[in-house]
Amino acid sequence: MSRDRAIGHEFEGEQLESVFVGRRDGQARPTVVLVPTVMGVTDLEIGFGRQLVELGYNAFVADLFGKKFRGSPRDTMFGEMNRIKADREALRRRLLSVLDLVHGLDEVQDRQIVVAGFCFGGMCALDVARSGADIAAAVSFHGLFDPPGLPPEKIKAKVLAFHGWDDPMVPPDKVVALGQELTEGGADWQIHAYGNVAHGFTNPKASELQIDGVRYNALAAERSWTSFINLLEELFATHG
């Protein structure tokens, strides 16, 4: 059985509240930091975290927007995402502050951290890798690939990106550019592209956003999750 607990923290005067999802025994385990979509922390990401707990890992669902925005309307959240995304250097600081917090938790096994994100969160996961952070892997589910425009660092993390080929936000030239960027950064990288698949394919409620080119795809969701778990098994010994 998993146990969820809210963890309050601060970034440059903003009050945030993330959710740690772990086993009840509190034992240190490899931990996946889950960075949500533009909508922030929702039951969807917490549910993914609970699935990871059942497989022997911990999860930390990161709040980047602030507790006061939990459950806010779509337009509000897009405004906040654009605000945060406009300054990628500040976004990197925000992400690394979350990583520092996770490193300090007793339940987190030292140096056994993966950062995985969805949509905007996928870009965030890639930005953590781009920072040169000492994490095991960065994983992007239908993430944005735009580079941050910051001085390049050697990428220590393994990088895995799951991409819908029909994603209008990430056309093929950006996929090729990401591959070149990761190669130049010295990364061990993979990009899995799914044909006839759009943006947001892991979210069963994606169509509720009513955005062109955003829709759920059950097969791509299952394929990407299976490949993600395969990566975790490659990285870490099995934890019961």
C-alpha cells in the first residue's frame, strides 16, 4: 500500500506543495520525480506515482506552480506556464531546487533519482538533464523539445523521450534537433516516436482540454509506460 503526503516548500518567495508517494515502511528506495503537465499536480500524476510504488519505487509529484493554483482553470494554468517558461534560467533554478529537496528526503536512495515529466513537464525533465545534474535518467512523455538557450553542459543522465509523431507542438525538425543536441551533450539517449499519435497521449482526459492535436492514445500510453519501466529496471535493482 502506498502512502501520500504533502510536502510544502518554497522557491524565491513562491509557496509550493508537492506530493510524495511512497511505501508505508519509509525505506529508502529509488525515486521518480514526476513533473506534471501545464495543469499542475492532479490525480493523474499521483496515480502514476502509486503505480511506481507498487513496482518498488517511490514517487515525488513536483509542484512548480504553487499550491494556490491547484485545480485552477486551464487559461490560468497556461498563463502560469508561459510565465515560468519565459525565463528558462529561472526555470532551471526552480527545478534544481526541487531536486535538492528530493535528495534530502530520508526515503530517497542516494543518487538513485529519475526525473520524468509530461508535456511541459517533459521539457522540464529534459532541462534537468541539460543542466548536467547528477541523476540516473530524464524521461519526457510528449514533452516540448525547445532548447533553453543556456550554455551547454555535459549530460550525465540517460535520456528517454516518448513522442507522438503527429504532435503539432513538436514537428519532425525539432525531433532531429533534440537528437543532435543530446549527441553533442554526450548523452546516452533514446527517442521513441509513435506513428499517428498526437500530443498528450498518456492522459485519458486529454480531449477535455479541447486543443487541436491533443488526444489520448491508449496503445502509445501503454507502450511508453512499458518502455519507461524497462528503463527503471535497467537502472536499478528490483525493489520489493
